[in-house]
Amino acid sequence: MPVPAQVSRRIERLREEIMHHNYLYYVMDSPIISDADYDALMRELRDLEAQYPEAVTPDSPTQRVGAPPAEKFGTIPHIIPMLSIDDAFSEAEIREFDARVRRLAGTPGPIAYTVEPKMDGLAVEIIYEKGVLVSGSTRGDGYTGEDITNNIRTIRSIPLRLRAFDSPVPARLVVRGEVYISKKGFEDLNARRIRSGEPLFANPRNAAAGSVRQLDPSVTAARPLDFFAYGVAEADGIPFRFQHEVLKALKNWGIPINPLARTVSGIDAAIDACREISQARDGLDYEIDGVVIKVDDLSLQERLGTKARSPRWVIAYKFEAPQAVTRVREIVLSIGRTGAITPIAVMDPVKVGGVTVSRATLHNEDEIRKKDVRVGDWVMIRRAGDVIPEVVRVLPERRTGNEIPFVMPHACPICGSTLVRKPDEAVWRCPNPECFPRLVRQITHFAGKSAMDIDGLGQKVAEQLISAGLVRDVADLYHLSMSDLLSLERFAEKSAQNLLSSIESSKKRSLSRLVFALGIPHVGSVTAQNLAQRFGSIDAILNASKEDLLQVEGIGPEVAESITAWAADPHNRDLVRRLHSVGIDPREERKQDLPLAGKSFVFTGRLKTLTREEARDLVKKLGGAVGSTVGRQTSYCIAGEEPGSKFRKAQELGIPILTEEELVSLVKKSD
């Protein structure tokens, strides 16, 4: 049946939101929503796609794994994809999983399962050849990860050479597991950062992810990282039959496994094991957020196979987020670098999941109204995903009548500008680009490691520069002088010279870094890289039409609209002009001499012989671009099996449609 327009728009919006959060979580390790909120987005999308299968596209987040790897490291492909795992949030869902397994296996009797704690860390793959560690990589997008070999070698619990004990060492062994930081190690790490004046890590998971992804291995070596293996992707010459045999062999080879892992018969025993591990959770010296239940028989795993995004033989039972009751004393507004206003509940301090919490996000005005949160209310809060505190619900039975409803102000509490809210957004924004907290965040983002990488320009220095009237936007940074900096507190001649040198060096950064640094809403570092490769200069990007932008890989209607809106703002145009005036105008070669240069390809449907990434790489290798949406600027639509709406749009517009075989033939002719 046809997909209603309203449903189609909601599906597209959900996909873009999930892709954005995948990038923040998997690539940048800086999530802005809780795991529970992310799960809710994914569930809503899955439900809509189940109701309207015609709307399912191969590039939907439900059909793929994660976000692409970051630029900072080299990359290592995973021979066998590191797929994600479907979640269960109740015992009923675990039983449904068991019923599916038995039905697909044709086995009426009980299935043997291996039950393992779900570590809250960073998934990695480690490769040994002839018993010696040769490489390590992150999960990345599931197909390609970041090369973190030198950092993996610094983790003491990971052996550099395997020991041949009860099990012979395979010629090649590919191990998968989780890097994590213990609770005690996390406390000690943050205590050291307090003493050195560094910002604190929010939780052990972020600390582990940030530590593993350091360019300097000595920094990683100084962090209290640990490791548990949970399986192998390849063990040359070792005929494993069961998952519990795999775990035993890993332990014999000197690779640590979680001691709570166990093998049980039947789903009732698996559920009992989940309960026991859940009850032991608070007493563990490491964070877990659930339990992983795997079919123990490896041959049955192979028979069950995988879906597009996850294996059919495993499920993750997720624990409920820790909760506590406290009282709202005040609701204040936080202002982001794009001017977005986020209401924050200031509460009586309370411990949630071992962490003292006194502030929780209320997301936006609509959410406050929906939950009816008032100043003075007693509320239930949780650290959703053990990360971001949020208000779950109000306890109306404890109201006294003195509670004060929240009223969103019409003016910015900092600069007094009239707040604005677009009809299709739930967020109010301060439109003043010189609003103090907004400007501070813009400058620190611009100077960040992934952007212009201006060493020494953190939040405190940004606040000083703005307060002294020396900086009103990022272009002013390039007009600072030695005397300007020496007039500020805590600046001596050496520190001032270091900052000026770092600012000067930033003029040589790449185009993709500049695009990311400008802080265009919805444009992360990967999108910035794709824009740079497609257009070659910042001016070409800002002059691109929405139709042109939609031909860039990873850009949908919302992102294209955001870029064109940013480019249309005279203030932003003037900012770019002023950056040009100080010599910042990086260019990127567009490879116009390659045979597919200037041609845009859009994929739809399931490919038979190539993965989607392999097909995209073929096009990019010859200078072609891969778009997300079919438009008049699309050169070719590549249609696999069961193509979706993009195929129909290409037919309507008369865009040439090629099969997978015809694409390969075209590429071979171009070589």
C-alpha cells in the first residue's frame, strides 16, 4: 500500500536523526542523547518500516550497522562484519527470540545458550598471526574500523604473544572484545584530571573510547584500560563447535574473558542467568548495561545466519537505567553554539547509579509540557544509558500546590534577544551570533582537535577573549596580537606566543576541517569531508543549490536545507569573506581528470555480488560522487533487488537506471 506523506516524512526524519546520533556516538564518542532515547528512535523507525515495508530502503539505519570511521587514523577492513545486536527489554522479548531460534532451527527442544555480561565499553578487533599481535581496530561502521594497533599494544591485559597451553595457537586468530575502564580506574583517572585542571570524563565508557582513540600511544598507555574478549571471527585450523569452547580457548591462550560468562540449557535457565547477573551488577568493578544471550552451537549459528544489520543467533537483554527521586529547585536555560535553548532542571543532589546528579536535561519546551514538570516538583530521574541524566516523570501525588509551572521566556536570558522557533522544530533559539555562551561554544568548536586544531584555545581562554572585547566571532582570532593576549590574566609571553603560533598554523588546515569548524548545523566531520571532495572550495559549497547538495553522499533534505540556510545568512557570508582576507581559503582537488568525475550515483535495492560499501568505493575510486537522494542532477541510479522509492523517482525524472552488472561493466570500461 502507498506510504502516507506524513509517515514518509517521519521515516526520513527518524533516519536522519539516527544517522546523526550514530556519527556522534560511534565516530566522535560524544553522544548528545541517552541510549534509551536512541533505542526509542530506532524502535519507532523499525515499527513504521514494519507497518509500511514499501518504505524500507537499503540505506536505512535499520539495514546497516553504524557510522563511518573518523579521519584521525588509518583504516582496517573487517573480513567478517562486526554487526550490531538486536535488543530485548523484557523477558517476553527474550522468549520471543528463543521461539524464533527454535522455529528456524526446526528444534522443538531446549537450545543451549552462552550467557555473557554486556560490557559498557568500546568494541575492538585484534588480530594475531603465528601467535603474535599484529593489528587492532575499532568497530567503526562494522565493515571498516580505525587502525588503533599501537594503542591496543599498550593495554596490559591484552597479550602481545599468545601462550600455547591446552589449545594449539592458530596461524591466524581474529579476536573480538571490549576495551573498558574499571569503576576504580575511572575514579582515579578523574581524580588525576581534577588535579591537573582537565575536564572530567562523563562515564567509564566515554573514558575508554577517548583513551583508545588517542593519536599519541603514550597517552593511551597512561589510562587504566582493560579488556574482555567475547569471541573470535577467525581461528585458522581450529575446528570450534561451541561458543563455550571458544571462550575456554581464549582463556588458555592468555586472553581475558568475563568470568561471569556461562552456558545453560534452555531459555528459562538463560533468563535466570540474566537475573543473577543483573543482581550482581552494582557489586562489579566494571560497568555493564545488559546481558548477551548467544546460541552456543556454532554450526546452528551459521545455519541461522544474519539479517542486514544483526545476527539471528544472538540478542542483548538491556537493563533498565538506574533511577532515583529528587526535587526540582529551578529550571534554567542552556544555550548551545547554534543558539539552541535547552531547559535544564537544577535539583537537590542525588546518587544515581553511583554518580551524584544535580542537573538533568528537560530537552525542550514541548517535553516540559508533556511531562508537566514544575519548579518544586518531586521527580523520578535516571541516567539513561548511564550517561545523560534526564527526568523520567513527575510524582504528582507529592505536590503541595506551591509548585510553579515553567514558562518559556520570549527573550534570551543572557543577551535579551527575542527567541525564535521554526514551525517544524521543537527547539527555541537565540538568533544573536554574539550571545556570550553561544559565542564561547562556537569558538571552542572552531578550535577543536577535529576542526582547526588551535592548541591552547579552550573554554576559559575563549571566555577571556570575549569578555575583553577582543573576539566577536572566529575571524577575530586571526587579528589577535601579543599585546592583546598579555593584557589577559594567566598569559605570559611564552603562552601568548604559543597560542598565536597555533592560530597561525591553523590557516593551513584542510577544507573539510574548515567546513566542520564553521559549525553548520547537522554537518559533522564526515559530511564535511564529503562536501570538500565534491565541491573543492568553501565558496563552491556555499553557492551550491539544494539540488546539488542532495547529490552528496550522506546528505538528505534536512541537511541540505540547513547548509543552504546557513549560506544565505549575510553574517555567515561575511565571516567566510573575513577568513579569506587572512589567507584561509583551502582547496581540495576534485579529481576532474578521472573518468567518472562530475557524475553522481544513487543506489537503491539490495546488491547481489557487492556490498553497498564496495559499490560506493568503486564509484569514488574513479572520481564519481555517491548521493543519498535522486534528483535532476543525478547521473545514474543503480538498482539492485527490491528497489525502493528512489527507483520510482529515477523513472519519473528519466534518470538512467543501471543494474549492478551494468555498473561493474561501466567501471571496467572506465579503468
